[in-house]
Amino acid sequence: MKISKQFISKSGDIYLTLLSPNDADFIVLSTKREELEFLFGVPENGISLSDYIKRDLEWTFCYVISDTNSNYGIIKVVPELDDVLSFHGIGWSKGFQFSRKYFNAWYLIHDFYFKSNSISISNCLLSNERGIKVLTNIGYLPNFIFKVDNEHYKVSYKLNKDCFYSNMDNDYLISNYLIENKSRNITFNNIIVNRKSVSKRKKLSIKRFKVIKNINLKFKSQYIKNRLLLDLGKQIYLLSFRTIKIKILEINFLNQNQYHVEINDNVKIHDVLFVKLHLREFFDKKLKGEIFFYNNQKYDILFTNDYIYLGRDRFRNTSIWILR
């Protein structure tokens, strides 16, 4: 990707301007420290955050998103060792809502990137609902998930050029944009974002995640229906979150339980990621046993890194996990 000093939308309402190491103080003043540390890393002892970011900007490419009146966030572009670029960002929001210009800026920079490349990557904290929406709305798909610490998971994403174009709405068609070679100067000092206006990240509320026990449910899989006939103690749960409905048949054996799980098809992948945290809370209260998940493999991310994967039963179209 040829690094441009500035991208300008055809309509002139979006500017992506490359920051230099001298703009590190501007970034620190504009964004919460916690978010900056997830984007740039945690400074070593004795190094200020500003100096740490200044050093980072010497080899990465960081763009501020703006128009003539305000700034809307930053997009950081990182050259990876495997000859691809990874994209990361922070949106400066009001009332937990990103500006449409922040979303459009991601389309703009990716359209330019995919003129000469076919794959891009990114990652995002599982708890960052808005960040996940930005990535999945332009076509990114989860690649794998890993644990950062006891409280945080991070999801790695991958985007192919074909998926990028096929996931675009008419309102965001990149053909409406033009990359200009001219560079326009923007005075950052006049558009500093007030720290108080940078909203705190909302935590997913458990109230939006409903668990209903022992209701009459119809399971799609015949293998689960067969297990309903077993003369053993059993409970049925419905876990719902937005468009997601998760049905669970719990069977009580002598020394351990079995959990047979179905999720409705055609749910949005970012909703699947959000529900993962709540599903873990549900199983944390359960006895040890095995989880049988009767769905397409793309939804296996619900269980990845939380449970031990035993394999896949292709005859029953189920993945099997150990709950300890």
C-alpha cells in the first residue's frame, strides 16, 4: 500500500490525515489512556505515554479522521511481518454512538488498500461492542480468539477483498469516493477533543441476556430430540440476546452432565461474539461434563478458549467440548 499523507472523500466531508511523531501529544490529549494502551501498548517504566507513542509513530502509520469542524477518531495502520497491513482504531463518540464519518473513513482507507492488496487483518477486544461492529460491518470475519488476561479476550479478524465488496451497503459505496494526491493542512491544535467528551466503553448488560429455564422448546436436531426421551434428570434452557436464541438441553448423569446446544442460524457474527461472555457465565455455574454443539463450525467461536475441544462428530454435525 502506498502511504499517502492524506485521503479526501469525493464529497470533501472526510479527511484522513497522516500524523507524525510530533503529533503524539495531540493523540494523548484527545483519547483516554486505557484506550491508547490497547492501541499502542503499555509504556515501559520511566517512559511517558507521549514519548512511547512518538516512538511508535516512527514505524506505523496513524491517520486522524476529521472534517473542517471536528475530529472523529484515528486509524492506525501497522506493517506486519507477513507482508500484510493490520488496521486498528479509536472512535471519539458522543452518547456511545460513533459518527457515520468514522465508519465511512474505514471504508475509504480499505478501498484504497484493496486496490493493490487482497487481505487485511485486525483485532479487537471482545468487550468492545462498537469496535466489533465497525469491523464486521465492512466484512471482517473472526479468525481466532485469545485470552489477554483474566478479564479480557481479544478477537483476531481477517478480511478478504471479495468479502469487503460483498458486504457493502449502497450508502457506503466506495465508488462515491476519490483518493486525492493533494495534501490539505489541518490545524490539530484548534480541534482538540475534550477528555470529558470521550465516552467510557459500555459493558454488556446481563439484563439484555435472558435465561429461561424449563420451557417447552422444539429442537431442530433429531439427535437432541432422541435424548429428550432418556429417563434421566434433565433441564431445558433458552438463552436469548438480540436476534440470538440458544437452546440447551442439560442431562444429569451420575458423575457428570451433558449439555446439548443449538443456536438459530443466520445470526450476525458480532452478536455471536457479544453473547460469548454471557454463555461463559452460564456454564461457570454448571457441573463438569461435555458440551455438544449442533451447528455450523463458524459458530464454534462461542466455545473457543473457554473449553477443551475434543473434536467434531461429522455424522451428527456437532463439535464436542469439555466443561470442567
